[in-house]
Amino acid sequence: MRVSTDNKADDFVLYGLDFLNNLFKNYKPLDFSVRFWEGTTWGLCQEKKPNFVLVIKHPGALRRMFLKGDQLSLGEAFIYDDFDVEGDIEASFRIAEHLASKSLRMTERIRLGRQLLRFPIGGQLPMRESAAHPRGRLHSQKRDAEAVTYHYNIPSKFFSLWLDREMSYSCGYFQSPKDSLDDAQAKKIDYVCRKLRLNAGELLLDIGCGWGTTILHAVKKFGVRALGITLSAPQAEWANERIREAGLEKLCRVEVADYRDMNDWGRFNKIVSIGMVEHVGLRKLTDYFRRAYALLQPQGLFLNHGITQKPGQNLLPGPSFIDHYVFPDGELLPISNTLRSAEKSGFEVWDVEALQQHYSLTLRHWLRRLEDAHSEALKLIDETTFRIWKLFMAGSAFQFSKGFLNVHQTLLAKTKQGESGLPLTRADWYV
């Protein structure tokens, strides 16, 4: 380990060096360095290039980053510019993994806490003006609408800067890591449609349809009629404009609606939901599948695509950064909860496929595209919001790559007297 200073380090820098030596004494391999506000560096020798550099912006930054020991404090210190990351920001999440794995004795915790209290608070604390503050009963329709509005209360053009050309806001389907994002997303949408075995003239419902990507593809290639629903008015407006431009108004449309309000909308041959179940919540999960079951005709199919989490897998304890700044009220559940709730609702589980690696690749594409579009993004959002999305993408890519998170496509059948109407094999999925 090497410590270098251009001038005599002040007391706060010395405190910082002492704290880092204690916090990372068992961190291996030491693949990063730290640079303090006045130029002092800690970490790798200058002869070896670090994977990333933590840039500490002011004397109070370390206190804000580590005193509470939770992911929210560390995330807020980043988005409010107490520190920055130069280089591979995804690799920097190994620090959080290291902290979560440390089993510190009480004496060690007290010693580290006392070291951090020697630093100044560092000016006025952020007021969390960018954070979500949903109100009302958890997963009530009113609160869910408020949570979705928070997430999509950003111009759709911002999403278009880093999503693929068809605006698919979920993982792609890669045949090779070298595939482009556009190709991977096109393959994913077509793969979903083939899993549902869509036929001309069938009626398709897309719950949480985003900007209409899936229904547009299903109508154009498979000849179905389609309805998409979303709680986001800007998404619905964008999607319906795409539908008008394609001249498909008579075959599909997007409505601002909650799936719980669809009692009188008739029955559908097929239902798809991509990236929406994460917002349902454990207490409402069985109700969600029961509603989908009721909306299907006999021998109908429901493809549910959602992010899942292994039990007990959290990078750091405490309040969630994503819950406060990205997806308020989102709940990532083990796949076992999904399957159990689907079966309790009457569905037969016909197929389950994990796409964990595909989401890691997708997120890395999104992150690179977002970073490349920094100047364009700042015409639409502020720097804090940009840093929120950058941190969210990098952290999510890390968690998928490490297996903390997964994503599963589950094909569910509403059988008729025990008959699904499905062929014996999946061979037609892979044409």
C-alpha cells in the first residue's frame, strides 16, 4: 500500500488515512485507490492502475458515507456529490459487498464510529428533495399510482437516450455478449411472443406495457389485437403516438389504467406482463395472479417477467436507496413466492426461465449509453437525478452479476378441465 502527499496533510486527511487503513485492512485484492480533496492518495501504488478511484470531495464526506453504515447514506453521499467514482463504477460496489461481509466486534464498531465523528458534518445536510415520499396505505391503488408517477416523472426523451430504439425497459435476450442492445431487445420481445404462441386474431393484454413495444411487435408480426395498460400518462401518450404513426389504431391502444379496475373489460386469449410484478408487493401477489386468471379465457396463457431476489441477499442493511430514489414501494421477492401465489390462483406453472446474465449485459449497455449521453441528459434532468440513475444502473449490474438478483420469465396456463392446449415440446420457441 502506498500513501503519497503533495504537501503536509492536514488533520482531516490524517484522520481519513487512519480510518481507511482500519476499514479496508482485510480487503483483497486491493484494486482501487482513494484521492482526498487536496490531492493526497491512499491505496494502490502509482505503478499499477486501479480499477476505480474514490474521490473524496470535502472533509465531511467520509462521515456522511460510512457513519450510519447503510446503503441509503452511501448512495446519498454519491448523488449529492460528497464523493465521486472515477473509472469502473460497477466495480466500486465491491466495497459495499466487503462492508456487508465484515463481522465487526462491538469494540471495532465503536472505534470506527469515533474516528468518523472526528470529521465535520460538512455543511448543510441534503434535504432529500429528490427522494420519493409516497403517502397512504402501502400498495393501495392511489399510492401505487403515486409511486409510478414518481419513477416516470421524467421526460420520456430521457429514457430514449439510453434505451434501445424500440424503448424496451427490461432485460434483452442475448445470444452472444457481442450482440447490440437493439438486437437483444428485439430478440427478447419476439421470444416472449413465441412463448405465448400468439395467433392471428387473438386478443392480447399487456399489464404495465411501458411505451408499447410488446403490443406493437405482437400486432405487426403475429396479427393479434392488443390492449396495453400503464399507470403512467406520459408513457401512454408516447405509446399511442407510436401506434398512430404505425397506422394501427384499430388494432391496438394503450390506456392509463390499473389492472385491478379491469372487471368489465372482457377476457383475453393471452396476457403478458414485463417488469411490473416488482411493484405488486407480497401481500397483493396472490390477488394479482387471481385477477390475471379471471381476465383469461380457458386455455389462455400468462407470461410474467419479473426481477427476483434470493432470500436474505442485501448488499448493506438499513433503508434502501432504490426505494427512496428509484422505485418507491418496489418489492423484489424470491421466485418461490411468485410460483406459490400463481398456483394458489389456479394457474399451472408451465415453464420458468432465469435470465440473470442477460440483465447484467443489458444494464451495462444502459450505463454506457447513459454516461455517453451525459450532456444531452442534463438538458432534461439535473445532475443529482443523473447520478441517481447512474448509481442505480451500476449497482443493479453488480447485483445481477453476483447473483444477488435474478430475473425470471414464468409461463402460466389456465387449463380447461386439465387440458392446456399446448404442444408437447418447446421446439417452436427456438425457430
